[in-house]
Amino acid sequence: MSTDSRSPVLVWFRDDHRLTDNPALAAAAATGSQVLCFAVLDDSDDLRSLGGAARWWLHGSLKALDESLEQAGSRLALFKGPALSVVERIAHETGASAIYWNRRYGVAEIALDTAVKKRLTEGGFKAQSFNGRLLHEPWDIVNQAGKPFQVFTPYLRAVRARSVPTPCPAPKRLPGGTWPASLSDFMFPLAELGLEPSSPDWAGGLRKEWRPGEQAARASFRDFLSKGLNGYAENRDRPSLSGTSRLSPHLRFGEIGPRQIWHAVMARVTEHAGLARDAEKYLSEIVWRDFSHQLLHVHPHLPIRSHSSRFNGFPWIDDPGTLNAWQRGRTGYPIVDAGMRQLWQTGWMHNRVRMITASFLVKHLLTDWREGEAWFWDTLVDADPANNAFSWQWVAGTGPDSAPFHRIFNPVTQGEKFDPDGDYIRTFVPEVAGLPPTFIHKPWDAPPGVLHAAGVKLGENYPHPVVPHGPARERALQAFRSVRGAEPEGHS
């Protein structure tokens, strides 16, 4: 390590692609040294590789981050390979005096960061990490016994009783340094990281729908504050409306931080007291994200194993045909198909419909929830290791603080309740768009004349239901009885 006062400091970006409220970047800038910024694409077996949609987003996110850093006086260098060896080489060859990064909370990520910090400190480097991802870190919110919460409601109360740290501003100027020539052949142009699809290029719908990056995130958030927060508590459940903030992919890649969101929403409520109920509901979703990360930190098996041991012997059905019908939006249930097609086309699905489609896969089709988790991981631009795994276990009834398995959504009544006019369905399932609201959620009940007038030919241009609701529900309850040994009560 160089002891020269002009030695640069390093900032290692990962899932925190922003300049504002980035404590690692702020700490580096505060040193007054040259700041060298970099990211590492690590596809080693120790870390879960990003799905296709998230890799597409990562490409745009890194591009936008580099542009923002350039405006501030620095640039983003890109490397590829096992992060432990890559970061160590970067530290040595730059002669850096320190390296800063923001923490991640998966078991593999923690193991990697621990190994990196140990290797660097043993080599004489200063290595420091920060919380740039959550309102509060997983070990900060505990119950009276000092244990992590397992249930969301008391966790939410505990969070509301605490203050949220104020976001730190973006550095006004970064004194960018020069990378040594010995690393020039080790760097990758963004295009050579292979993040975007090419053969075939299936990302046209994603490009049409999204613009990654910090500036886009902040613009979307401003728009939500001015137009979407009012009425959020009710509108968030209507998939045909622009009733949500759609910030989830921006949060996933750290293009906006939860502390920024928290304080901006609270400031909005101070100005407009009538928004208090909507703000409370919206901020509870931000806290849910923190809760998911706490659960993943405490229970690192969540993406791969049912949390409840009673489901170890659950009689899941392995049926590639029905799984494929679900993946492609060909189940014969319009609200389910609309959601799955929205996901395929845009890389995102409305949260209410995520619950409906997940319940259908697990309970109507008795398909192992891990199949759904893997599909969402590959197709969601906001695929997050904590939110994705916990949400699937929540719906399946297998996780901590989960909905009971016997709560089996009826896709028809769910569609009628949350998309009463069928506008969402008409957007993504054009085959049934001509049906009136009375039958658009259950085309099999429509009289022949109504089907003919709408151009719907069941079994030809739109499928019959892959399973009937009543028998599928009873089959799911029977399967649950076989592992629970008791008659469940109630359903919805």
C-alpha cells in the first residue's frame, strides 16, 4: 500500500448506483483524495447470478451511473471475475489508501465482504463499509428480548418508533484519478460484459417501459409524490391504474435510497396533512422491504427451502405443461394470464397481481413455490434476493409470518374485485378484450353469442382453464391436510 498522501481512495459500487445518499461515496469524497470508482461483475458460483431481466437493467444502470460520475468529475471502471481476487488486485495496483463500499445482507454476500475486508486489512489497507441499502440494518431492529422480529406488524411499530437517518447529499465534485496502465487490459467496456440479450434480443418491451438510472428514479419519484401519493391506499390495488410508484427496480439497484423516499414522503405530509393515511401505507411498503432483508439475514435458506418444516413432505406436483401455461399466460384465467404477460413483456408485474398469480401456481396447480421464485428471478427487473424469496414463501404459506396455505384466492373473484371493468385484462389479453365486464373474468360462462360477438373461440384462440377452480381448491386443501393433520378453517 502506498503511504503517499496523494494516494487515491476506492469506491466499490454494487446495488447502490447513485450519488445522492451514498455513504460510501460520501466518505471517499470527504478524504479529499482522488476517487476511483469501480464495479465488478462476479458470476462465480458463490453468488446467485442475476436473471435475464435484471442483467438488462444492470447494463442501463451502470451506464447511467458512469454518466453521473463523469459529470461530477470521475468515471466508473468495470471489471469481471471473482470479486475477492479482483478487488485485491485493484487495491494493490492503484496504491489506494482506502476502499469504501455499502453493505449487502445475503449470506454469500456477507461471506464475500468479510473475506475481502480481512484480505485488505491484512495487507495494510483501510476497508470500511456502510449502510446504503436499508432504512435500518437487519440487526438494528429487535424485540424486547433482543431477538429479530418474525412478524411484520410489531416490526413496523418498532421502526415507526425510531428516527430514520437523514440522507447525505451527493458530492458536489469528485476529484477523479487516473487508473494505472497495468489495469487497463483488465477493465471491460460495458458492452463486453454481456448483460444485454442479443440472440434473440427479447428486451424491446423492457426498453419501451423503463429508463434505468438515478435521474430516472428521481423523476419517477417526484411524479409519484405530486400525482400518485394522493389516493395510494386505495389505488395501489387496482392494476389498471397508475396507483403505485413503480420504484421497485430503482430501489433494487440502489438508484434511489429508502431514506430519500422516507424523508421526502414525510415532508410531503407536513405540507399536506390529508396525505397522512396514504403516506403511512406507502411507507409501510418501504418497511416491508427492510423486513424482508432482515428475514433473509436471519434465515439465509429462504430462497431455497421452505421455512416451515411441515412442508418438507408436501405433495407438490411436477407438471411441466401446466407450469409452462402459467409462465406464458395461457392458464385460461384472464387475470392470471394478464399478470404473467405483463411480466413477460415489461419485466414487471403489479403487486396485487403478483399475489394472485403466485397463489394460482402454488395452490391451483400445486407447483412448488421455488419454480415460481425462479421464474420471477429471471423475468423481473426488480428481482431482489430478499423480497422475491420472502414474498413467494409468504404467498405459499411456507415462510415466517406468511399467509396461511388455506387462503386460496379465487382468480375470478379477485379479478372482479380489483379489475372490475377488465381494463387491465384487455391491455394484456387482447383475445378476450371484446367481452363485457360480466364475462371477461370467466369467459367459459359466456353464452355462445357473446363469445362469437367478441371473437373468442375457447380452446382455439384462448384456452380453456387448465384446472377448474373448485376441484383445484379442494385438491390443495387435501394436500395441506396431509402435512398438517388437521382440517384448516376459512378461505378467501
